[in-house]
Amino acid sequence: MSHWGHFKFIRYRIEIFFNIAKNTVSLKKNHQYTQISIEKKVARAVFLTTAVISMFDLRNIDLRTIPSW
């Protein structure tokens, strides 16, 4: 596996994304009961997580600090 460094970075970014989605955008607790309401909440969380990550990337702030805000 000669390209492990590239995959390691991708895996790191995915873990950071889900950590931010769970802790910052409140995807951790999902008390919806219908599929439509869950889809709306997840879509909103994914959109907001992407926006937060891009905002922090533009300011060169470490992404690992986001969930602790």
C-alpha cells in the first residue's frame, strides 16, 4: 500500500466531518420519528457542517478545534 498517506488524509477529513456534525450541529441526538423529518435534519446538518468547515479552512484554523467551540 504505497499510497497510504493519501488515504490517511482522506480518512482524517471524514472523521473530522462526522465529529463536527455530531458535536457542533447537534446530529448526535435525533428524536425524529418520520423518515422525512430525519432527512431534513440530516440534510441541514450536512449543509451546515460543510459551511463551517469551509469557513474555518479559509481562515486556516485547525479543524480539530471546531467541536470544542
